[in-house]
Amino acid sequence: MSDKKNNWPLWEVFIRSRQGLGHKHVGSLHAADAEMAIGNARDVYTRRQEGVSIWVIPSDAITASAPEDSEALYDPANDKIYRHPTFYVLPDEVNHM
């Protein structure tokens, strides 16, 4: 049995709180399947009943960007001036934009 437990997949856990609009990553856990992962996540991450929704996602289903690609992915495109808010002229009626 302990050998099977060591082979359980890793799941990433996301919880939406009562005050929140979106789910936030709260941690990871091992479980045999999605149903077990949700049950374990409830027990571990919502002890004070602060959650209203739980998502579990197999860790191996997540693809992340590489740190060395950050410049190409996140730096603004300077050759596309329409992406900069200073390009637009807003009418006086529009406030707080």
C-alpha cells in the first residue's frame, strides 16, 4: 500500500474564498484521483470554512513559461504604440481611466 501511495500524482489546489471573486493557489497535495484530491483539499485548506469553491488540477497538466523567456513574453512591444494608453485622447466626460 505505501508503494502505491508514493506513486499518487501531485495535485495543485485552488480555493475561492467567500470574499474573493477568483480562485487562488493555496498549495499542493498527493491523491489517487480528483475526488480524493478535492476531499483532501477541503480537509487541509478550508479548516475554518472560508472556502466556497475548490479546484484541483494535476500538476503535470500545468505548463509554465521559462524564466529566460520573460523578456520576450512580458516586456511591452515598443513598436505598437496603440498599446500605450497615452496614444488615446479621452473625452472630458470619461473619468478615472
